[in-house]
Amino acid sequence: MIILGIDTGGTFTDLVLWRDGSIQTHKVLSTPAAPEQAILAGIRDLGLTTTGLRIIHGSTVATNAVLEGKGARTLYVTNRGLGDLLTIGRQARPDLYDLQPQPRSPPVAPELCHETGGRLGADGQWIEPLTADDLAALDSALTRLEPEAVAINLLFSYLNDAAERQIEAALPAGLFVARSSEVLPVSGEYERGIATWINARVGPLVERYLERLVNGLPDARVAVMQSSGEAVAASQAARHSARLLLSGPAGGLAGAAFATVSAGAPRLLTFDMGGTSTDVAVIDGEPRLTTQTRIADYPIALPMVDMHTIGAGGGSIARLDAGGMLRVGPASAGADPGPACYGRGGQEATVTDANLVLGRLDPDGFLGGRMRLDLAAARTAIGGLAHAMGLTLAEAALGVIRLADEQMSRALRVISVQRGLDPRDFILTSFGGAGGLHVCALAESLGMTRAVVPVHAGVLSALGMLVTPPGRTLTRTRLGLLAELDDREIGAALDALTESGMSELEQEGQARSTLRIEHSLDLRYLGQSHPLNLPWTGIRSCTDAFHQAHRQAYGYPLQLPVELVNLRTRIRGAAPELELPRIPRTAHSAPHRSIPAHGCPAPVPILSREALTQGHQLSGPAIITDALATTWLAPGWVAWLDAVGNLLLEVDASAPSGVALTQLGEESIEPAALDNGGELTAIGGE
């Protein structure tokens, strides 16, 4: 069995190959203009033939298109009188007390909103049927506007999708079409409309990208990770493009859950720090799903992994604002030109440059020595900030790191403390290319004493792709008081929902006997707006479970009828049965080098993670490198490897600073970057 997991990020494209029980990893610079080029280059570097190769891919094409406001020219078709629906939205203002808010561009230009008949009432009865004249007017609009895609969103289409299907059948071939009754058949015409419009707008981009990728991989089986944590065949992915918005991050959570099984850590507080952004999430047994995600300020009501994203990554640019205050992110140097220390023409200071200046990165060992970092360029970039702020070089670099840390710590509090979770009950789990450099500081800021940097942390999202099962997560609105329904009626509705998902999976070659099915209901008290999701176990038990869940979430139950809102079904095929290879226990010499680091009285040793053995314990400060990422083991922390190579970290406040290195050879590096007893030289500072 040969499986290749691929995660395309803003700075790097990560590849993890599983072959005959062994794992091989690789990382190449991304090619944002044509992401498939980096993927094809990485596959060539690995020396792979594509015949019979199975690929599971995390794509950022849909995400970047939404974030950057790009996409196909899309005609939005809705009922008469509702052409401004997506512009009006929920009439929520981002700043409640701002009396002069800046005008915002509407999602859909007025000339691209087409109103038509085919209107249903809330009871499913026709108020205005769709006529031949309506279809003729639509055809005229298509000729005049020449859209590339069409989004169809009619009122109450989840009750009866006949009019939407009739419109779709009347559209000319070659147009990309998204129907709300297929994309998101739930109540809430605004959220349903946004999801349908986004699906139509980015669908052609995803479709063209996947065509180029598949054409470059003849005879390979290509699947794409969905935001809910299941894979969909590339041939069907474009139809579900709105379900790919958290494709890569979903792989990271799958990888974290898979890699840390051996560490006995089912409750994880995760942060994935890449070159452009940081994603934080909670794993309590398995990743949580939500339908409350917002991307580029659009509500995405599709099932997605529950996470919080901020614009803080290794490539985040540090700058001074108009008032002279230091800011870090959200703008990023990306892959081209990248941080100044990459030597690719970048001039602005970044978080990576600050870490290098502070001595927390090995300039000669970055990416396993495949990429040398330019310390002089990093010092120049940070030096510009230092001069402007009147600080030493070290103070400016430390300020950049502390500000980035605070932004990530705040995001971790949003996903935990603000939801009633105590971070100390979890293990902080760091991955992504830059995560290990900040894990100790973030744990300390949250009062946490344990952390883990999983094996292959630098490519963990790609590793998660390897263990991702094919599947679908489907939702359909079914409004009604729970007490007025019966188990048979709900069961029949769930079975119908399941059948549609199983049919799609059968087309991908999945046998029905291998599929696992999970049913759940969205419930709320009559009159409420926001439901709670509970496993389907029967009406009586679901009613009791809802009262308990409401008490836990809000502190009290209510003496009100319980209303059913949505039916949900999650269908998953069999995941590949993979196990991480064990690392040896044999003790052997692990030669290391040392470099000076800010705040450390003696040079800090650099140890290769691959050279460490199971149970080998070391104390901070130390730099632990591998071919894909670096971990900064701060003073007062100890670390050791578990059976599969996860780096387990724990606070050891009583231990003296310094690394316990038994029988280790040492090759010293001249502290050319430091003077004055270990302090970094100032540039233009006082």
C-alpha cells in the first residue's frame, strides 16, 4: 500500500509518503499562482511513479479565493423581492457603536442578482410558480451578463427543490451550477444563500485546479480533504467546493489525534502555526464540528472542524503602525519572497527572522540543512525595527516574538476558556513548521504544564491526510416539535439522507458494508434561535439528553417544548490501517553543536530529533531540530521521546537550567552573532 498525503500551505507544500510500513516526508516551497506545480515537483523529488498511487490532498484553492475576494463571475438567482438578501444579511454591524461605518461592497453586484418565480411558502405550498416566461427571462440575462457560474437559492427549497432543479435543467451546458437544495438544504435563506454563492463562485477555480493536478498525475487516485474531516474524490470535489474551505487544517487535527494516541493524550488543545496563519482547536477524543464558522466575514453554515484562525505565522510581518506601535501580522511574507532570512529578496522583518536573531533557529540546519538561513539579512530586517523603536536588536526581536505569542495565546483562550474549558485539563499540542518554537511560551501563558510536539509535526496536516477516511457529512432541515414526532418518522428521514451520501460514496468505489453511519439531531427549545447537536438515540432519550446539554451549556434547563431543527448524518468509510513506526531504545552517542541564544549564559546545544532515542530526557534550554521543523525547549522545561517519536514536554521548575547531555560529543559554534556576555548587538539602538 502506497499512500501520499499532501498539504498545500501559504509558504510550504508538505508531502508525507506511506510505503510498506515506513514514512518518508518532504517539504517544498509553495507556488501560489499554480499550486499543482509544487505538488508535482515534490512528487518528482520523491521519485514516485503515479500509476496506482493513492493521494489525499488538502487544498487551499477555495480558501484563498474567498479570503482574497476572487472567483468566477457568478449570477445569483433568487425569488422576486429578494435580490438584496445577501447584501442585507442579518443586519449585524461589526462595531455596534460606530455611527459612521465604512460602506462595504455587497457580496454580489446588483447587476448579477436575477429575480425569478418559483416561490414556496413555509408550509411547502406554491405562492408563485416558476413559469416559461421566467425561464426565458433567465436565458436573456445569461446572454447579456455572460456569467461563468450560477448560484440558485430559492425560498424554502429544502422543502421542495423542484423549481431549483427546473432552473438548473434550463441552463446551458458549460456553466458551473450550484443549487442551495444540494449545497445546504437547511433553513435560513441568508446562510444557505452565502454557502451556495461561495460554492458557485469558487467551484470553477477548484475544478480547473483539480483538472490540472489530475492531468499531471496520470493513473493516480486523487481525493481531497473536506472541512468536516472526510475525503471526497477529486472528480466530485468541485461540486462540493464550499466544503473544502478548511481542508488543510482539518488534516492537521486528524494528524494530531492519530499521532498522539501512543502518548495517551485524548484531550488536546492544538495550535497549528504555519508560515501565514495559526489555527487553534480542541480535540476531546476527536475533533469537534461546528456550523458557526466565518471566513472572510461570511457565515459558513456547512459542517466544519471547530477551530479559530488568526493571521500569525512564521512569515507574519512585523511593522510599526502610524502611532509607532509594534504590530505583527496579519500580512505575511508568504513563500515569495518569504522572510528576509530566506534570502529570496524579502526585506521586511518577520517572526521567523526574530527567532533566528534570538538564536532559537539553527541557520545551518533549517529543514535538515537543505535551506540555509541568512542571519545577516534577518539582523538587518529586525534592525530597522529596532532603530525606529530606539531598542536593541534583541529587545526588538523579543518584542516581535512576545506579541506573536500573545496573539496565539488569546486565540487559545477563545477556543477554551471562553467556552468554559480549563486549558490545564488539556495537553498543548503544537505542530506546523513554526509551532515548536513557541510551544513552551504558550503553555506557560495558559498555566499548562504539559505539551507535546508530535512526530512529523512540521508536516502533521499531510500526515493526517493519510489516515482520513472517505465520507460525507449531510444535513437537512426537518422542523417540528419533537414530542409530536415518532421514532419511525425520524428514522425514515435519516435513512433517506443517508442513502444520498452512500450513493455518492459508492461512485467512489466504497462498499456499503464498510461504511459507518452516525445520526444526530439539532434541537432547541421552541422560540430559540441556536440549537444544540445531540446523537440520535430515540425521541425520549434525546429529549432528556437535550435538557442536560442545555443545563451544561447555559446553566439551566427550561420548561418549554423541544423543537427538532435539523437532521444530520455522518457517513465514513474505512480509514487506512496505518501505525507509526517505533523508534529504538538503544542508547548511543548523539553529537551536537551549540550556538549562542539570547538570555542564555552559555551556548545552547542543537540536537537532531532523529538522533534521540526513546526515553532520552533532556532539559532546556535546547534546540531540537528535524528535517521539517524546530522546537525551542525553553529553560525550566524537560523533554523526552515516546515510543513513536512524539516529543513530550513538561515543566520542571526545580531543575537547574542546562541540558542533561550524557556521553554527547560537542562541536561548538563561534558566537559571532553575540557579544557583551551573550546579549545581541544593537543596531541603531541606545
